Amino acid sequence: MNDLDPALVQRVTDRFRESFPGEAPRLAMAPGRVNLIGEHTDYNDGFVLPMAIARAALVAFRPRNDGVLRAHSIAFDATKEAAIASLAAPGGHDWFAYVAGVLWAFASEGLPVCGLDVVVDGDVPIGAGLSSSAALEMATARALCAATGSPWQPARMAKLGQRAENAYVGMNCGIMDQFASAACEPGNALLLDCRSLETRAVPLPKGVAVVVMDTGARRSLAASAYNERRAACERVVAEIARTKPGIAELRDVSAEDLEAVKTRLDETDAKRASHVIAEIARPAALAAAFGEGDLVKAGRLMKESHVSLRDLYEVSCEELDLITGLARRQPSCYGARMTGAGFGGCGIALVDEGDVAAFCEEVLFGYKATFDLPAALYPCRPMAGAHLLE
Ligand code: GLA
């Protein structure tokens, strides 16, 4: 069911024993994700097509009966604690805030909570656009449900995780990352309607692999640039809604609606909105291309998405443009694009399965000739969402 690195499981279990002697812990995991297409559409009530990857956050946990959260992070070699009753938003931006924020969100919605000893670790690279934070949130939520005997409801948990991140951590993200981490199925990408939260499992076409292309570039200003993009989308909706009823999000806006008000909009805001409106249609189109086995069309959609993110939404960067361009030049590659929020992080490519090793080698070689960054390329299969390891 999962390809979790056994060394990671061992490390977390061992550290728990050292940090919190006593009864053995239980283990909850939640994966990171790549998004195949549908970028910056989730907070516009659009569609996305993510899949969970075999890199995950892992939480070893044991309930406490005094209402205290004691957490140790292996990655940061730090221990922090707080009384759950004293948690209040906003609660900070560090690793502990993702754990505490989930407990806060549970408590503030009246769901059962209990004190916990936890050790957290993972192998989703931090800041690489593979959703290490959503993975930590969903692994914490999975642990908390198990500790309190609450049923695991992936969609509800994803919303709680998003709330923790929006209100407690202060990052205004959409629902995609938490939803993918909570609800993905092995072997399938997940076509998600971010308005209704309806989903459809989308199998990948036979014979192709999804390759993650980590540029090694990390951007520190990503959060403010992200929030600015979101605000631009909201301004366009507000302007259109002045004259057209029934417009709540860019999901409700057509290319013609946008054209009709263009002269009343800031030029940059109009560019942002035109990306979102076209991108909202791409997840269903890519799912259809996969269903028809039309990999040429799939590749074309991926390229269109990348170009739109680069030129209209302006969230790509030189590293992402180079690595996706190098990928497209390989004969074994059908298409490539950036994935996630952008400003660094990862691209993805659709590659003939038999040629993955040569593909990775060629692209890495070309990339390293320009950028001296810790880049890495690896294929990934669609994995299961959050679960207990028992
Ligand atoms: C980040 C956010 C998501 C989504 C993507 C862009 O990963 O957390 O909600 O908006 O960026 O598609």
C-alpha cells in the first residue's frame, strides 16, 4: 500500500522511544503531492488534478490525559509543548504551528481533541512545492482522529487542515494540497472540483511515468507573492460582479466576461484572471486525454499550462523554465510543466516508462551546466492518502 522509506519509520519510532519513554507509539503518515495540472485554480473554486507521491510526513503519537501537546521534530531537532486549551490563532509559522494548528482547528470546530506526545519527521523536501506542510497537517489530523477514536473523513480533514494553515499559520492557501494528502488513492490521480469537493479517480495512462524535477531553487518570498495573486483574482471578481449577478469566484467567469470588462481592470489583474479562466478547464481536458491514451494532447496541455503560468500568472522562474524546457527536448518526453505554487520548487514531466533513467540523466546534466543547485529528478507513482501504519 505504501512505499514509505523503512529507515524513516525506524528513525521516528526510535526517536519517540528516546524522547517519550513508555508505551510504544502508533504511527500515522500523510503523503506530499504533485499537481499534474490546474495550478492556482483551487482558491478560485476551479479544478485540480493532483496525485500523492511516495514521500510523506510521519507522526509517531501516543495520547496524554492532561490536555498537553508535546512535540519533537527530528528535522529541526527541537521539542515544543503547549496546553491545547491555550492555543490561539495566529500561532506562528514554524513546524510546531502546523501540528498545533491542526489541534486548534479540531478544538475550534468542536471535534474531540486530546493531549498528545508526538515525534514528527518526513522525507518531503521542505519548500520544494511538494506540500510538506499539508502532509504534516494531514498526518497530525490522522493521528488525532486515531487517538480520539473519531472517524477519518478525508474531505472534512482537508478543510480543517486548510483552516489551520489559513488562520493559524497565516498562509492563504487553497484546498488542493490538504485534499490530495488526505484523499488520494493508489494508482490514480484525483480530479477534484474545489467548489463541490466532488472527486473522480483518474488512472495514469499505461507506459508513462511522472518524473518529479526538483530545481533545487527555493524562494523565500513565495507566500507574499501568492497572497498578491489571490488578491488580484478577488479584485477581478469584484469588478465583474458589479455588473453581472451570480459571480462569486473566477470559476463563474468566462473568457468573454473578462474581455467585456478589460478596460476597467488593471492590466496585470486581467492577465492573472485570464490564466485562471483557461487553467480551470485543463484538469478535465488532461483527464480526458489520459482516458483516450492521447499523450500528445496531454503534453500539449502541460506546455500550455506552463506558458500561461510563466507569462500571465508570472509564478515561474528561470530554473523552472530551463528544467521544463530541457525535459521537453528529450524524445521520450510528452510534456512538462512547473507544479505547485511556483517561484522555484519542482517541475514534472510525462516520460516513456522505459526511458526514465536516461531522461533523468540528460535533463540533470543540462540543468547543472547552468545552475549549481542541488537539483534532483525521480519518477513517482500515485500513492495512497493519509493512513495509519498498523
Ligand atoms: C500551493 C497552495 C495550493 C495551490 C497551489 C497552486 O500549493 O497550497 O492551495 O493554490 O499552490 O496551484
